[in-house]
Amino acid sequence: MANKQEFFDHINEGYTTKGDSIVLGAAMLEGEAITNAFVKIPLKTINRHGLIAGATGTGKTKTLQVLAENLSEKGIPVLLMDIKGDLSGIAQASAGHPKIEERHAQIGIPFEPKKFPVEILTLSEQKGVRLRATVSEFGPVLISRILELSETQSGVMSILFKYCDDNKLPLLDLKDLKKILQYASDDGKKEIESEYGRISPSTSGSILRKIVELEQQGGDLFFGEKSFDTEDLLRIDENGRGYINIVRLTDIQDRPKLFSTFMLCLLAEIYASFPEQGDSGRPELVIFIDEAHLIFNEASGALLDQIESIVKLIRSKGVGLYFVTQNPTDVPDAVLSQLGLKIQHALRAFTAKDRKAIKLTAENYPLSDFYKTDEVLTSLGIGEALVSALNEKGIPTPLAATLLRAPMSRMDILTNVELEELLQSSKLIHEYNKEIDRESAYELLNEKIELANREEAKDKAAKEREASRTTSSRSSRPSRSRSSKSSLEKVLTSPTVIRSVLGILTKMFK
């Protein structure tokens, strides 16, 4: 049996921080929580990204909730991707329970119920602040990646964007994008070909079909105005707590392209607009993606490439990305290798494949003199997890089986009445939920086509009038047969013929 004091000193030394930190819970030895052996996450390394993994029902979402609450309390805004729809309760304080009090007594910290500032966001028809972006903001490269276009099709997309830029045709929604495609294949074919090159009708048709597919998955709701400003994710309330922004995605599983579109837009916009933070000591924003295995399973290659790039680069902007999923193997290796904090809840070994996955998972954690990692992974209870983080110097902390603290807010959803009250009090919903459909490429191209049709009709009418006048002028002049004598007439009436005839007649009557 390991010495408790030795273990306590080991954990205390490994998790001591100079700067501010978040207490996740207390380290456990042989299934027993060691009071005051706090497992702490330095705020300085929160932007090094992380993973929360474990089998269904082991407490992953509650761990996410604990992290989000504590970040908010430290004045750090949070963005949650809520695919299961069970995180809205953060807006209300926990009702408390004797078991929660008992857990916190074991950990060594008091339990204090609290509610937190929450903003409900939505991509679809669900209630909340509408998240939108314009087609122009994406640009031809990201749009091509979302639609998974070929190299030739991507080239056509770049031509269309260039044409719209040159002719001051705003591309705001998918209606605009479809219209410019149709225009390039029909009324504007000659104009575009003369300046930018030929666009094959089959290519534009293929692109159009992919746009329609995105539209059917809800893309028509996402693309448009008013564009959501990522600065609004960084709000702090009057008490100095960061807002917890919850994106409701309960209907997103059937619309993977819509989610890919949103993620590409969000990550690209944050990376482009947020200033470099360097080693600031605390993050500016932390993003949690719940049920991330669904996203990775359904994501396009473009989304995976984008996430890999962003994970590597975005921490310099003071942004942390956290993936919540069932098994670490659900996350691509290129992403997994970039994650500094790993919180691993229990895994279940029901099959040979499960046992192999557990062995692979155990290898992702530091070696420990106090644990057999693969055995601990299958014996953890609900609300317990193996934790490995980075200290303030970027060095992995000791592996700690941890009894995690309980959420301070409600571990359930809001009622319909509570949700309505929350939405009514929102300062953003009135700004972003207005329907705006200003003049853009769709209307301007229609006007251009209509004007061209009117000009063509005028030219046609003028030509018809000219032809009519020419015909009328000809018909008013005497015909050639009436105004001049025929050849036979000329011969018969000539003096020679007359004299000949008269001479013959004279001889006959003598």
C-alpha cells in the first residue's frame, strides 16, 4: 500500500502554481480521495487546449460544466457547443444535495450554488441569438472547401467572386451565389468569358447542386445578415464574470455540412480578428465542443484540415479549444498531439476492440508509480477521472486519478418559462434576430438582366419599325409594269412598225 503522505506531497508539488488556477478536485489513491490534495489547472496553460473523454454516463458533460463555470468566475468568456441540449441549466444555481456536500467535504473545498451569465445562440430555427455570416466574408477558398469542390470548380468560384468584386455585386447569402452561377451560364456568359475566361455549363451545374445540398441542410439560415461579431463572445457581466455562450446544436447531427460551415467560419474569423496575445497568463476565450466524436465522424476533409491548422495556431490568440468525446481515438492524432490537458473518465471494456482502445489510451498518459493506468481507466466511478495537465512551465503534471468537484449551477436544462425569460433579457437577440435583405448580387443581377432585356426589346422594336417603313415606302411608288411600257408595246408602237403596217394596208385596198 502506497504511503498517503508521500502521495500527498507528490500531488501537492506537481500541482503547485504561482499564478491563478482552477481546482478540478482532489487526487485519489486506491479509490479514496485524499482531502486537500488539490488537482489544479493553471490559467496560463488553459489555451494549450484539451480533451475530456470517457464512456457514456461517466460525467464528461458535468466536467465540462465545472470548467466553464470556473472560467466564467475568473472573468474568462466561454463558448459551448451543446449537441445534447443539456447545458442551459448553467443559467440557474444548483439546488444542492447531501451527496454533493459529502463529495466536496472529501475534496476539501466548500460547495456554493451559483448561477452564471448565459447567452443562448442558435444556427437553426431553434430559439436564441441567430449566428450568421455572409458569403463574401467566407471568400472563394473557404466556400470551395465547405462545398468540397474540385480544383477546376474552385477556380470557377474564384472567377465568380472576382467578377462580383469588380462589378460591386455583394454576395451575402446562398441566393446571391446561385444567381451569379446562373448568370455566368446564361445571360452573362459572353461578358464573363471575354474578361475572365470560359466557364463550362457542366462545372457551374455541379457547383449549383452542391450549393443546393448545403441550402437543404440549413445553409440558407446561416448565410446572410446581420453577421455575428466574434467580439460579442468576449463579454463580461457587471460582476466581472465571463459570459458562457451556449450554441444549441441538438438538430445538427442530421446536418453535418451546416456544422462544418459554422466551424470553419468561426475558427477562421477568430483567428483573423483576435490580436496576438503571446504568453499573457490567461486565455481570452475557451471553446468546448461537446460530443466531438459526432463532428469528427461527419466532418469533411476541409473541416478536419482547418481544425488541425487552427489547433496549432490559435493558442497564440489566447484561445483554448477543448474536445469532449467518448474515446481519445475519436480525435485525429494530429489534433490529439496538440492537447495539453487530458481529463479521462472511465472506459468500458466490453469487447476485444474496447480492450485494445484502453491500452492505447493508457499510453497517452505519463507513467506513474502510484497507478496502473489501464486498470484505473476501467475502475473509475461517475465523476472521477484521470487527469494530466501542463504546469506553468509547460511540463506535464503528475498523473492523478481525481474526484471531481460538482457543478455549482443546475445539472439539468432550463424550463420553457426560464428559457423565455433568459432570451427576453438578452442584449444580443434584438440586434442579431432582425431579418435583413438589402440589395445584393441577386437583385442587382436581376436588374441588369431586366435592363438588358428592355434594351434588346427596344432594339428589336426599332428594327421592326425601320423594316415596316421600308416596306411602306416601296409599296407607295408606281410599279414598273404600270409606269413604263413593256418591250412588246415599244416594238408595236414604234414608227417603223406603224409605217410597215400602213404600207401593207395601202397595197391591199388598191
